[in-house]
Amino acid sequence: MTSIDMIRAAADRIDGHARHTPLLSSPFLDEIAGRRVLIKPECLQHTGSFKYRGARSAISALGAATRAKGVIAFSSGNHAQGIALAARQMGAPAVIIMPEDAPRLKIANTRAYGAEVVLYDRAREDRDAIGDRLATERGLTLIKPFDEPQVIAGQGTSGLEIARDARAMGVETADVLVCCGGGGLTAGIALALEADAPGLRARPVEPQGYDDVTRSLAADRIERNAQMGGGLCDAILTPQPGDLTFPVMQRLCGPGIVVSDDDALRAMALAWQRLKLVAEPGGAVALAAALFHGQQLQGDTVIAVISGGNVDQPIFDRALATLPQA
Amino acid sequence: MTSIDMIRAAADRIDGHARHTPLLSSPFLDEIAGRRVLIKPECLQHTGSFKYRGARSAISALGAATRAKGVIAFSSGNHAQGIALAARQMGAPAVIIMPEDAPRLKIANTRAYGAEVVLYDRAREDRDAIGDRLATERGLTLIKPFDEPQVIAGQGTSGLEIARDARAMGVETADVLVCCGGGGLTAGIALALEADAPGLRARPVEPQGYDDVTRSLAADRIERNAQMGGGLCDAILTPQPGDLTFPVMQRLCGPGIVVSDDDALRAMALAWQRLKLVAEPGGAVALAAALFHGQQLQGDTVIAVISGGNVDQPIFDRALATLPQA
């Protein structure tokens, strides 16, 4: 499993490649939240989400011969783009298996980052069988999106940055709200904070109806979502917490927080207006919790990760429509 | 006039207050431009534009007794917000004179940052007379928006950051494109680059119809715009180059570049899509020049400053409407 030493080693490997994102703020957001709000904008990371960290960490941890054969991933979203770009930068071929009904823009972006995209028919084909066959034929290494120690280590590098930058701003205690799907980012940040900023506590934030992590933490065992797909926060809809990420979250995280889709849209609009940042719905749930669910928080400062910004225009328009008209 | 020593002293004074903005990039923008594009996102600066740097620099350069009496500024836009926040942070009262028909949101924001807003009737009242009276009565110090040595020094601190960060990325020669109104940011950056990165050359970028600096540089004497107001790029519409800024630009800058309003809107849309940044029209003209006017540039890398992101929603909607629909 991922250790703090693995996170520090990942930070060394991705140094100069992944961006060290800053901690941003706005007095207008502080006023809404009733406390100081610091934002970690991973939407500014390469490929528009934190996923690049884990992808670069995992691919750079492979031996040279293994890496040269290539990597494979299943994703129609941010993990696909992170893997595609990191693989190209390190000279590793990358195959991404995507459903053929994935948004054209995401397919186009993943190809533009240099990956070979293999499309499959969700109704008639078995994704895993296609992946297994390609991996065996070509000797590709599968990079899982979250339940993979070197991916968690890569995501944890953002936690090292939060620990260092929060301390430099005089923040020693705070809840650190993390947009949570399978828990790779949340677990990675929790491990980094445990080592470098024990007064900061990671807390997962999820959308209503997809609150598997929140319920699992409350029940002290892994619980699944009743539904899958169809939600606005597509980037963080996973069936259940990971086998590797859940024990970490259980040991280190505070209670989960659940926000509505409307909360996420309103947070996107405020990120646009007050931070000049583009957030996607799943990337805005932590900010939504900081702004609109303060009664569940402790302390006079809260840190919220905006985990990604890859949003289609119609959904972004819906977000801006939540602003009061001037 | 502003010297490199004044810029370094301003950097010391604003250190820990102004944000050191990063240099961002996207392979998609590189492909459009046909060269490497690095973006300096001053839209992420406090108050959403570079103006905070000059405001903080100028107010912090005042003696304690002068500062305690307060400052005054004329602005309905980014300078107003920069002065308001910097003054509040340093305990200086701030009075901002704004036309009573200024957008309500800008008036509200300026007040929210802690300034006293004095409204006047453009048709019937004399702005300067009101300002003079208040300044005399209360002993306020006028902070001009660009033709003021300590303001130029503050804006120049972004040039010090560009010089340092470009070198760390291996960039020794490049055009540095700067959104240009009165020339405070352009002149400040040019002075910083002269000292710290002589292979980088500042070049002003202006909107069509308001290209006073470009024409002045070409004619080697100050020329005025034929029209004022009404343009999309409101943040950078000034009647003519400043008496202090023009000689600096004349000595150090490459030729100006002129872009259309439509170029600016397209650049805003690409900043949203590829950089996850919110730019205002006047803040996007330099990126527009980098992307769409490459034949006027030299070298395999270009650096473009996004100078601000304070844009109203209807104009932002117009920008996104320029994107091809998926």
C-alpha cells in the first residue's frame, strides 16, 4: 500500500512536470462561507485535473522495459487524458479503452494527447476482455484509476503541497475538503497530511445519490451506490470505495459531506466569478461544501480542492445561470 | 521615473501579498499557435487583475502619515478594485470616484473591498473637481492608474516573475505579449525584462480602433485614439500612451500588435476550454495575438499575459458562443 515515502518519491519523480498549484482565495468567498476559504485549483493541472499527477507517478514508476511496451487504461474522462499525456511525455505507447458513445470531445482530446483510443460497444462487448486481450498481445501494463498504490502516491503529492503552502500562510488546523470518487485523491492527500500537517484533516465530499464513501465511513464497512451513471458529477461517480483507498480513509479522514447537484453548479458559478477558474461539477463539490455546508465544518479556515475543470459548455451555461442577474 | 531598483523594491514590499502567478500552457494552444505558448495568468491575481500589484506597490510606498490619511482614485474598473483591496489591507481609507452609470456589480465589488465610492454624473459634474475637493479636504493622495512611477514598478514585478520562470523552463528568447491600455503593465514588464531577461522582448497588444500605442510606437511620437469608450475591451481603452510609460515602451518594446474584438472573444473561449481560466476581453488580447497573429511574432516560444478576468456574464456567453459546437 501507499506510504508517505512513496508519496515523497512520486513528488521527486513528477517534479518539474506536474504543476505545483497555488492556494487561492477571495474575500467574497470568505464572506459566503463565514470563514477563511483556501482553494487548491487542480483544474489548472496539466490536462485540466489532478489525474495527471497519478498518471505521471504510475508510469514513471515502471521499469524502462515495461514502460517501453506501453500502458493501458479504461476511462472516458480525466484519467484517460492524464494517462495519455503522461505516457506521451515519457515515450510510452498508451491505449485507452473508451465506450463508443463517449463524448466526441473527450475522445478527440485523448487522441490529441497522443493515445490510441479503442472504442467498444457497451451493450455488446466486454470491456475487460478487450483490455485483457490487448494487454496480453502487446505486453501493456494496466494503470487503474484509483486503487493502485503509485496512482494514490501521485495524487498525494497535492497533499504535500497543501501542507507546505498552508503552513506558509499560517494555517495549522483546518478541514481539507476533497472531491471524492474512488478515493485515490482523498486517500493520497490524507496520507500526506498525516505526515506533514497533522492539524489538517482530509474529508471526502460527494454528490447526493452517489455518497458511497460517506456512507461507508459512517458504517465502517464498504457500501455501494444504488445507482450508477447519469449524474451531473460524472468525474466522481464510482460504484464503491477502493479496496486500497477505503482503509486509508477510514483511518485518517473526517466524516464525508454530501452536496446537491445544484450546490455544485452554484459553486462552479462562484469559482468563475470570484476566482476566475473553470471547475467541472464533480470538481466543484468540495468548494460547494465549504461555501454552503459550513455547519458541518470545524475551525476558522477551510481548504477545498477543485479537482478538475473539464466541463462541456451546456453544463457550464447551467452553472452560470445560477448567478443573480446584475 | 521607474527604475529596475524601484521594481525590485516593489517586489519586496508586495512579497507575501500579491500572488506569484505561474506560467501555464496547453498542447492544444501550442498547436493553434504553431509554437510554444506560455501564459501568465494575472486574472488569478487578487481582485482578478494585475492592477492589485501597482496599487499595493504605490500605497505601500507612501509614508505612514500620508497613508493613514488615505488615497483616492478615479476608476470604474480593475484599478478601483486593486486600490480598494490594497488600501483596506494596509489600513488606508480609500475613496474611489466612479460614474453613477458604472455597472452595479463593479460599484458593489469596489464597496465590498472596503472603499468609499463617490458617484458623479458624467454629463453634469466635473470628475476632477470632485476629486480635487475631496483630496484637499481630507488630505488624500491620488493614485493614478498608470502614469505613476510606483504603479509602474508594481506592475513590473510580474515581469520579474516572467523572467525567472521562463528561464527555469529553458526559455531565453521570446516575445512577451502584454495587453496594453495606458502602458503601465507593458512598461513595467519591459523594464524588468531589460534587467533580468534581455532575450525576452515586451510587445503591446491592443484592440482594433484603440491602437494608440501601436501607432505611437510606429510614428515615434504620442498619437491619440480617434474614439473613446464603447469598445468591448473596456479595461484597456485609454486615450493615449502615458507621458511616463511611452518613452519606456519606445526604448524597449517591439512593435505593437492589433487584434479584433472577435479575436479577443475567441481567445477567451480557448482560455476557458484549454486553460480553465476566465479572461475578460481586454485581458485576452495578448493571448489572441499569440494564437491568431503568429506571422507577426518571432521565435519558437511566445509568452502572453492574461491581464484580467473581470467580465460580465453576457459578454462571457458571447465568447463561449465562438466555440465549435460538439
